[in-house]
Amino acid sequence: MLICFEFCLLDELKGNPFWGIELYIVFDEWSRRDESRVSMFNYERIVRLLVEEELVDIVVLALNQMKYIRGVQPSSEIYRLIIYSFVKSDQFVDALFHLKVMEDNEMKPCASIYNGLIKLYAKNGLYDEMVKCVKRME
């Protein structure tokens, strides 16, 4: 289970400045050894950990591995976490790209995604975009 994996390794890895990369590498190897470990639950946990540590590039790497190598369709929760991560780091283009991918996959974004985008638009004085986002929610 990922929970055991998570607790056993986090303390060892967190002191290292590259711990997010190492966590991803260990997770990749761990899941390669047993295909039953490749699950939405485990990917959600890894993505959540990486988002908490603001490791956006590694999150995207995990997303791409999940989709294109493992063949697992990301959940709306994974997209929510990724969009949140981009919003938090003021990366409009990437946040909107993943929102569009989510919508193209016929996943309905939750209100918290739109709330984050609206706050980001307001923070940066992009009021026209903020209005468009509110309309998009309807």
C-alpha cells in the first residue's frame, strides 16, 4: 500500500533538497515492480504530496506518466490538484490548459477550481478574464 510506502520513506527523503524527484523515482520503481500498485488512489496520493511541496514540474511528469505510460485516466481530483498548483504559482496558461483538458475529457470542474482562478485574476487585475471565468461557471 502507498500509505506504508509514504510513511516509511517521507522522513528519509524530506531532508534532501531533491526529495520530490527522489519520491517520484521511488514511486515509479515501486509501481513498476507490481502492476497492482498502479491505481488512481496511489497517483492521487503522489500528486497531492508533490502539490503540497509545490513541485509543479514533477506533478506534470507524474500526470504524463500516469496517462501515457501507465494508461490510467486522471481523476477530476488529480486535475483539481494540478490546477490548484498552477494557480498557486501564478501560472495562468498552464492552469487554463489543464482546465481545458479536464473539460475536453467531459469532467466538470468543481467550484474550488473556478474560485482559485477568479482570485488569481483579481489579484493580477485581470477583471475582464475574471468575468469570463464567472460566466464559464454557469
